[in-house]
Amino acid sequence: MRKDIPGQFCRYALPQMLGLLFNSVYFIVDGMFIGNRLGRDAMAAAGVAVPILELLIALSMAITAGSGVLVSVALSQKRHDNANTGMMHAISAAILLGVFIAVMGNLFLNPLSEALGSTSAIHQEVKAYLSIILCFSPFMLLSFLLGGLVRNDGQPLHAMIALTVGSLSNIFLDWLFMYPLNMGISGAALATALGPILSDAILLPHFLLKRGSLHFSRCPIKPRLWSEIFALGLPAFVMEFTIGMITFITNLSIHHLGMGEIGLAAYLLIGYLMLIILTLFLGMAEGLQPVFSFMKGSGDQEGIRAMRRFSLTVFVSIGIACYSLVYFFSPVFYGLFTAGDQALLNFTASHSRAYFSGFVFAGIHILLISYWQATMDTRKAMLVALLRSILLPPIFVLLIPALLGTGWFWYGHSLAETTTVFPAIVLMYRSLRHPREYRRT
């Protein structure tokens, strides 16, 4: 192994993992405050709204990943004007998309809430939570994008600090809005929405003060660049949207199987733990994107192979460690949210081991998707991303319980991940034998 590989892994993968992990505090702290302050129905309402939050993150990651590949390759070849042009197109895309979502989401708030699985008992709370999140969606899209651009500009620690500070501010704001100000579920939503604004404020000086190669500048509008950014970022969108897609499908299944509000609340708690585990994988994979893209642009095939091998070893080890912790200690984690609701705690803990049984394979998939995307092998990335998010989960989550019984419902996500690993391994070995060459445009 090349001696520089572990150092590069630690410099880029670990800060983004930690930053994204702290960013997950948004949802987890909300859950703790909502569960202990407002109770089970409010938790169910927040759970129904999770797919929209994940959609916003997925869209932002699509723009971030797509522009990150273009920017990093351009920087590796000293084409700084091209890098800045790509950055400006990505920022404009994020702003326009965020404004569109804010306007259209609030115009159709009632049918949107119903489509997400809201029940009559929690409908008003779902609408209150969603309305605030939608209004602040442009800032959430920008916070992830600006962090990714700073990371591609060689400052991963700065990106981590911005994500971390924005996330930790949510703890204070949750307390302020839900206890002294007694704003209920609207306070939880507002605390979540304000964090990205603080992250944006920390990241903007990097570009305004020209602390790196990327900075704000005038550039001609090139629609082709927008389409290229979204095409390169599509696997990242699908990969990130996996959480929201599976949440949406699972919420509908819980309703169909008659589990009611306790089922929705339990899945929200499982979702918090799932978020932590997937964030470890997603953060490291996103952090490695500049490394893989820079090596691709500079033609360093030896470095790409060495980083890929080292990263796979790390991801598998973390996956095994995470499931061991889930198996033995997940009731302790869920107890932070249930406020003495023993029925909810028992229900959630009893299904947790089944739900996470195949998550070691999720790490492998996430790394390979990010690697193929960063090296512009988009077809392989898209195939694996689609298999683990859109194609296989509905089969296992919706059909398996009907054939084998309700208890099998909780194995659905892991069965999808386990099945996906076989084509993923085949594609990985094909890419080893026939690596794609980068063609400079």
C-alpha cells in the first residue's frame, strides 16, 4: 500500500464523516425533544415529514457531487476558470431549486401531507412541521453545496466545522423554542431550519475572501453545465434519497399493516439509528470524492486502486462494529426518546436487530457508488444505487410480509441490501479489469 493513502483517507473522509454525523443531530435532537416534550403523536408527525427532509438533502448532494467532480478534475489540471464556472452554475441551481420547492410545497401542503402518509390524528402537526422546513429549503440546499465546494477546494476541516456548528446550534434552539417559548412542533421545525443558515454564514467567507482557488465570479450561462452537474450527481441523489424513499415506503407499509401510530413512532426511532449508521458511510464516501476525482483527473490509477482497497477494508470493519453495537445496546439508545413509554420501547427494540441485519453491505454499496461517480463511471453507480433504493426495497418491504407474515416486514431493508451486494461485486471486478479513461473536454 502507498504510504500516503491512510493519510489522505483521514484528511478527507474523517472530517466529512464527523461533520455529517453532527449534522444528523438535527433529526436526533428533534426526536429527543419531541418525544419527551410532545409525545408519541408528535413523533409520528415528524416521522411522516422525514422523506421531505431527505429529499432536500438528496437534491443538495446531487448538485454537490456533480459539481464536485467537475471542480476537482478541473483543479487537478490547473483549469481554475473552469472550476469557478462550475461552482457558479451549481450555486445558481441550488438557489433556484430551493425557491421552487419552497413555493410549490407550501401551495400544495395539504395534499403533500396526505401523500406522505399523514393520519387524521396528526395531520395538523405534519402540516405545521412541513411548512417551516419547506420555507427554509434554499438554505439547506446551499449549506451542503457550499460545504462540498470548500472540501473540493482543499479545506475539508473548514467544511466540517461549518456543518458541526450549524448542527450543534440546533440543540440550543430546540430547547429555546420548545421549552421557554413553548412553540410545540413548529419550534422543532424552526430549530432544524435555522441550522443551515449558520453553516452558510461560516462557509461563505471562503469564497468571498478568496481563500482558495474557488471564488465568486461572473461567468457566461452554460445550460450544458447544469445538465452535466445533475447527470454526474444523479447517483448521489439516488444514494442519498434511499433513506427518504425507504422511509416513505415503510411508512405506507406500516399504515397498511395496521401498526398505527406506535408503528410510525417506532420506525422514526429506528430511522434515527439508521441515520447515524448510514451517515458514517455517506460521510466517508462523500469525503473521498475529491480524492478519487483528483486522482482520476491526474491519471493516478495506482492511487485509485490503493485508496479503493483501503477504503473497502475500513467500511466493512465499521459495518461489523455498528451491527454489534445495535445487537447489544440499541434499547439504551431508544430509551433516550420514549420518556417512559415502555410499550413503544419494547416494540422498537424487538424489531431493531432484524432491521439492521444486512447493513454491513450498505457500506460497501455506498462506497462503490461514490467511487464510480467520482471517477465518472456513472452507469455502474446508477445501477447499484437504483437496486438498493428503488427496485429491490419495495419488493422486500411490500411483498415479503404478504407472503411470509408481518414479522418479515422488518427484514425488508436488509434483504434489499444483501441482494444488491452480488451485482455490486460483479461490477466492481469488471471495473478492475476495464478501468475507464478520463477524456478531457
